[in-house]
Amino acid sequence: MPAWRREHRRPHPGRDPRDPRGREHLEALKEQAEQNLPSTSIREGLSINKMGNVVDRMGNHLGHIGR
């Protein structure tokens, strides 16, 4: 898109962070995202070794971190 077109584009109402309605919308989205986070308690006591493997305290291989 040419630069002159980008300069004249108006942001969608309520999505511009400088607009108070946009800030409210952004805060609501952040709050919703925080509520939908999964529990991390299942990962307690696990670590990731240098090869990217998920291991428990005894060094048993439980999985691998994807690329």
C-alpha cells in the first residue's frame, strides 16, 4: 500500500489506542485473555534441558519443546 494511502486511513472506531473507547476495548481483551490462561500447576517440578526435552526431577524424559 502506498505511503500516502496509509496516512489517510482512519482507524476502526474503538480500536485506536489513543481513543478512550479503544483503551477500554484493549483492557477488556487483556482481562479476557488472562481469565482464559491454562493452569501451570501440572508443570511444577519439571524443567527443560539443553536439548529441549521436558524432564522431571529424576531426569526422566516426558516430552519435547516443539520448534
